[in-house]
Amino acid sequence: MSFTLHLIRGPTSTGKTAAAVALAERTGAPVISLDRVQCCFEISTGSGRPMPSELRGTQRIYLCSRKLIQGVIAADEANELLKRRVAECAVSSELVILEGGSVSLLNRMISDPYWERFQWRADSLQLGDPDMFLTRARARVQEMFQHREGQPSLLDELVSLWSDPATHPILEDIDGYRYVIRFAREHGFPVPQIVELDRRRQRQLIEGIAEEYLDHARWQTREFHPLPLSWQGDAQHNEAQILPVNAIPAGS
């Protein structure tokens, strides 16, 4: 059967997940998340994993599931895991949606000849107006500060993990958590007390994290490699040749 990969790429907080869910609803296709941080299930809220209600019954697949102490997976490993997830989905689906903004993973995919065998479509979401971006980002962070659908807040996740010093350098390298940790240090209180902040300081945190997201989105926009022409829906696609999961060569 013919097989297509539909990529939805863009910076953080530009609506990639919503676009992927909408496409999945229309087509019935599964969505594979290209977000390496979302593989760490203990930081589901802070990494931006969608809530079950936001998925609206669509299928979302993560590259793997791991504890934060194991670290965020490297781009090469993520690329190999993605090959396996795509091969698994290809058994029963003619379309797979790939959604995410991991610069390192996407750039690794672009440099890997393995992905040239597929038929592609691609949507690239843009940063847009910074003020509108910040409005969306503030709303997103405010939701992360709340308990929704039985999930801990971003602050609860941070406090829970902070008891293990080995997690500190990992958390300090992830947007959102990094800003909260720096905020606590600059204001002279222990990180576990972050959940006791008054509304004024919570608003300061929300604003600071939103600004950090904007900085990260600008960085992503600069660092994304151009998509190959064959990924952009022209007429020169070759029909995808799907390898069985156990036939994908290591490092391919």
C-alpha cells in the first residue's frame, strides 16, 4: 500500500499539537510526537504533553517512556526509535502524522538518507507576531500551574523531582523548570517552597516562563534546517518502502 508521512513542524507554543489532533480526527491517522522531552513521563505537564481531553480520542505515540533520571534521549537515539515507531504504524495505517519542534531530532532526520524513501507532506508553523505569541504562552503556562485531569502542576512536578539531586542538572536544562529554579535562587528561597508563592510572584513566574518560551521559539526558528524539497509535497515523491521493525539496520 502507499504510505505517507505528514510532518507538522514549528517552534514551541505555535499550535502544533492542536493541528496534529485536528488532522488525526479528519484522517484517523496516528500521531507520533517528535518531542524528546515528552518521553519523560514524570514531567508530562512541564513538557507540554497534551491532556487526554485535548487528544479528543486520537492516538498519540511517544518515542519511548523513561524516568527523568535517565536523561532526555539524544537525537541519534530518538531518530532510531522513530524509525521503529513509523514501521509499527505502517502495518495498519497509510498515513502517519509526525508532530514536533525538536531541532536536534528534525535536523538529524533531514541528514539521514533513510527518510528519503518516504512520501511526504509537510506543514511548517511560524512564530508570528511576538505579542500574540506571548499571549498564547502566558495562557499555556497558567494552565501548567493548575491541576488538570488529575495531573500535577509544573511546580508540583519540579518539587517532587527536586528531592533527588541527580535530577537538578537535567531540570536546569529544560525550558520552564530552568526559569523557576533560577527565580527561586535569585529571590533567596529553596526550590521546594516554590509552591507557596503568592499570586504576585506567580504572575512574575508566568511572565518569565512565557518570555523564555519566546526566546526558545526564536532560537528554534533560526536553527531549523530547510526541509528537503521531497518533504514538501511536490510531485517527485517515491513511494515509501517500509522495512519491518526487525529489518531496520542499526544507525541507518
